[in-house]
Amino acid sequence: MKKLSMVSLLILSLSLIATSVFAAQINLKFASTNAAGEPSYEVQKKWTDAVEKASNGRIHIDLLPLDAVVKSTDLLTGVRNKIIDGAISTSAWYSGDDPGFGLIGDTISAWNTDEDMFKFYYFGGGMEVVDKIFNAYGAKLIGVAMTGAESLPSKIPLKGVADFKGVKMRAPSGPIQKLFAKMGAAPVGLPSSEVYTALEKGVIDAADYTTFSGNYKTGVLDIAKYPIYPGIHSSPTVHIIMNLDEWKALPENDQIFMQMFFKGMALDSMLRPHYEDRIAFGEAVKKGITPIAWSDAEKGKVRSYAREIWEETAKKSEIGKMYYDALQKYLASQGMN
């Protein structure tokens, strides 16, 4: 009888362990605002796939490409309503929910280098403030990454702010479009898929589009041979978010694992464009393409216009003000005001 009890206890223990392991399986569906095949999507997919290996198969994230489930503008709503479990996107897409998200996702001309953005989030209080903002919308901020700074291809030489007067250029809606309008350009809202054709047909003269290497690979620089490089405004911030209730339901060790793991993606998203841009730069120059680098003085003019937009957003958005105050504190701590 005693032996039977011991066997029964062993079977029960193994059953509980098996049940525990089964319960620990985590299957998540995330959506990206990048199309399959884009460099940014490839970086994201590499890291979401690696989560499964690093967690020994327990955590699986299915990363869906652009518009596979919901439109980019509806991702935050989709996360809040559990249509998807998470999203990897710049929060500028959520500016329809609140204009403050436009500033949070695309803090134009705030950073002297891409590293500054990561320092703000991971050491300067940015993560805590933006996480609090997302919490109010039913989401948890897990990590941040970047798309890489746009090189701004142009069919005409643009050597300073004054040269933008009257220039027809593609610019995404929100802060970046306002910035180029303040610089005297005539911004045109076009989807990225139409940039090449619009430049080729003369609909636009220049485009705020993608990284130098991205423009080079797609042939855009064969048409717009005067790219501004390095870029004259900061790279957008990519926010990795998850449904808040689902996040809270995760064991603490899994929460820590995912937050720490996606720091690696942040580094990858910064270094890969830097590496590929330099290779593309060398090849482009050999083909007769003429990159234009701006002086610090001209970049300073761009930042002065950008500051006006930061302040305008902070005045009309509560979350924009929360973010603006945290940004000002960080910039002052780094001597960047």
C-alpha cells in the first residue's frame, strides 16, 4: 500500500509538472508596420523568431507584416482590444488617437546621434514615461528600436534650409511634414510604394523616405542623385508594445526575459543601417551619385524649427506634454538644449 502511494504520488507530481509546462507555453501574435522583405522587418523577424529559441521553445511570437491583420493606424486599438497581442511600430501611426503620439514616435531633430535616443529611453527616464502613456491605452511598452535615419534623396542639390523653398517633396503626415513646411518646402503625402514613380515622373523633387542603403538598393538614387547624408533629422522610434492585461498575466521571469531580450534588437536596429549605409555610400559615389553633408549650423536651423513643433504638440496634448517634459530634462542633462 505504501509502495502504491509512492507511485501514485510520483505520477501525480509528473502530471503536475507536465501541466505546468503546458500552461507555461506562450503563443503571441504581433504585427509590424513594415512589409515583409524590408530591412526593418527582417531585423524584427530575426529577433521575434529568436525569442522561441532563447526561451527553449516556451515563448513563440508570430510576427505579421504590414496590414496583415489591421491597418497601421489601428494597431494600438488592435492591441488594446486583443485582436493582436502586440505590435512593433513607431507610435507616430497612433496620432489619430492623440497628436502626442506623433511627437513620441517621431521626435524630429531631437538626437545628435542614434545612440542618444536609446540613452533617453534606457537611462534618461523615457521608458518609464512612455510606458505610463501606453498603459493608459491598455498597452505595455516592452522595448524600443529604430528604423535608421532617412538620407533624403533629391533630384536637385539641397545644401541648406534656404534651398528647400518651393521644393515638392514626399513627407509622411505629422511632425515631419510640418517640419519641411516650416523650412519652405511643399510637402506631399505619398505612400512609400509610390516614391520611386513620383520621383521618376517629376511629381516630387525629393523624398523623406528611408535609409541611404535602402534608397540605393531600390534604385531611388539613380533618379535622385543628390541625397542628403547623413540625415538632417532624427530616426523615428519604434515601440514594441503588448496588451497590458496579457503582460500582467505573464510570470515575472518571462517579463524580465522579454524586456532584456529586446534590448538586443534595439542594438541590431541601430548598427545594421549604419553598416549597410557606409557600404552603399562607397558604391553610390563610384556610380556618380553625389551625397551632400550639411553643416552643424544648418542642422541647428532644422532643430530650431523642430523645437517649435515639439512645443506646439505639448500645448495641445497631455501625453505630448508628459513626453516633452521628459525630453527637455534629458536634453538638459546631456548638454543638448
